[in-house]
Amino acid sequence: MNKKQVDEAVDNYKLAHDYDGEVIVLDGFESAFMGVTSNGDGKPRACYDRMIMVEIMAEAMGSEEKATEYFNDNIYSVCLGDESPIFID
């Protein structure tokens, strides 16, 4: 997916579920975007494929080990509230 397709998917979900709040999307990880889901109380959350995200970062960082460590420390463990993205293995 590209950025426009991700934005359209989020907008379509919000429209279908009558939601006017924010959905956090991660720039640069459009190809890892899998869709939108609810966190159980009606707030939509963007879903990403964790392995694809690590692959994207590994290309820039030079190793999968560094990318995995960065992902775990700086993306996965960061809580952005109820709108935090979900990562799927």
C-alpha cells in the first residue's frame, strides 16, 4: 500500500463506524499496513505486520538484529494511548 491507500482505508473505517477521532498511522511503513480494527471499546487502531516493519528498518539500519531491537525499544513498547497501533506477527 501507499500513503494514499492507507489514508483511504482509515477514512473508510471511520466513516463506516461513525468515528471522528484520530487513528495513529506510522509514516514510512505503508507496506506493513494490514488494516484497521477496534480496540474493543469502539476506537479504531491501525494494524501493522511486525515482520515487514523490521524488514523495512533492517534495510536502513544494516541488520535485522538492530532493527528488531529498535522496534522493541522505540515502537512496540511505546504507549500512545487507546489509539496506539497494533502489531501482528
